[in-house]
Amino acid sequence: MINLNKIYYDNNQNCLKFIFSFCFVFFIKIALCQDAEFTQFYSNPIYLNPAFAGTNNCPRLSTIHRSQWTGLPQIFNTTSFSYDQNFRKIHGGIGFMLLSDKLNNAIQNNRISGMYSYEIKISKKLTFRTGIEASFWQNKFNQNQLTFVDMIDPIRGFVYSTGNKTINSSKNGLDFSCGILAYSEKFFLGFSTHHLTEPKQFTFSEQNKLERKYSLNIGYHFPFGYEGSIGSKNWIVSPNIIVKKQGLNEQLNIGVYGKKGSYVVGLWYRDNQNYAVLVGGKMGLIKIGYSYDINLSRLQLATSGSHEISIQINFQCDNNNSIMRSLSCPSF
């Protein structure tokens, strides 16, 4: 015998999940005006500041994937690929980046960016870089991927067509960013401004412009052991602060890395009781990092945290250039 009560209960449970996802999508009309977030800031440094392009001197290839709020059905999935390299003849570095940010299969933001940084050697120990970035972006909104309450039959589930007006939108355009960076062997300080033109992201609302984002990053290295060099195999502790502001959204990130030989561990704190733990290791030319974000507020019960994995390849090259200096910042 068919248990109609159980079918009704299961369908209502699924209904609640989809209703939550739908409401969350319309909440994202505000979040659409903010950039995708990564926890492993320095696994893809040119995303943080275009002035980082070429700071490794040798070619650097990075990829990073983030699954945010995995306790909810198909929420945020963000993937980034980047490449940057320093060129002596142009006194700076060039970088390229691809970014794909998806929300519940209904919203997809794609971006391709090119960067150029120019290096100025202030003194024997201090280097200064300026960076510019040009991006082509494409945003898509597909309402056909959403599920509405009027599509539900209490017994048979989702069997009806929605009576809501279908909204499908696609828009693209150009965007520009810039940044500056100063660093020595043990210290680095950077500031960047993204979205100088504040492009409008979607056609169904004139208010959905991507507001300028301002980022400030500060880091320092404390080597421990008999040898005071960053390149030694002793412990290196690196405290970091990253401050961001985009529209009404303000964010303070405070973190610390500990590096011993080929291994790295780290801890970050973000506003509103958000914490992240990360581990990483180096195998030859390849660096692999994993981080887990957890929110200690009531939000954790529904979201189940976020996962992030990164892979970075630092190629070898003829680095006999005494003018250009590599930036020794954490890679995770």
C-alpha cells in the first residue's frame, strides 16, 4: 500500500529545499554586485592584485576551485585558472586569468583577464610594482533552472509548469582594475582597486552594478633558526592582514602561516565568526593546498562550510637576473 503521508512529507521536504534555494537566488541580486571569494588568497595572487603578475619571476601556473556552502543544493562553485611570468625586456610581468563563478545552475559569471605589471627597484632591498588589468566579462541568468512553488503537486511532486514570468538575461562588457605593490625579502604591502568602470551586470535591474572593490594586503616573514634567510629549511611564520571594501560590504581577514620545509599550515579569521584552516605541501615543482571554511554562528547548521583546493606549478627558468627580485609570499 502506498504511504501517501510519507510521499507528501518527502515532497514537502524537497519543496522547502527548492524554496530556500529560490529565495537565496533573489537574495543574490545583492550578492551579484560582489566578487567571488577565495580563502587561499596567495594561491592565485593576481586575483587579489594585478601588481602580483610576474613576482615569481619564473612562469607560474595556478588553478583553484571553491565549493561554498556545500550543505545547500548546488549553491556556489567557483573555479579560476591563471598564468603569470616576468619578462626582463619589458621590466615587469604579464599575467592571464580565467574565472568561472556558478550559482545553482541559474547564474553564471565568466571572466577573462590580462594583466601587466611594471617593476621599479627602489633600493637594494626594496622593490615597487604597479599593475593594470583589463577584463572581458559575461554574465548569464537562466530562470528555467529554478523551481517554483506552483510547479508542485502534493502527491506527484514537480509536475506542473510555472506561471511565473520567465526571465533570461545575458550581458557582457569590459572592466578595468589597477594595483600597487611594495616588497622586500621579508615584507610586502599592496593596494588594489577593481572595477574602475563599475559595469552593470544584468539587464533586469539598473541597480545591479559591480561596485568598486578596494583591497589592502600586508604580510611579513619571521624566520626561526640559526639561519636568518627566507630560503632556509627552518620554520617561517608569516602573519597577514587583508582588508576589503566593496559597496556596503566590508571585510577584515587576519591570518597566519607556518612553513617548515615543503609543508605549510595556516589559520584565517574573517568577519562574523568565519574561520579557515589550510594545509599545503610541495612536491617538486607542484604545490597543492586544501582549506576548509567554517562559520561558528547558526549559519553553519545550514551551510556545512566551504571547501577549497589549489594546485600551483612554479616552472624553472634561467633566473640570473640581478635586477628582478622574486616576492617570497605564502603560496596558499
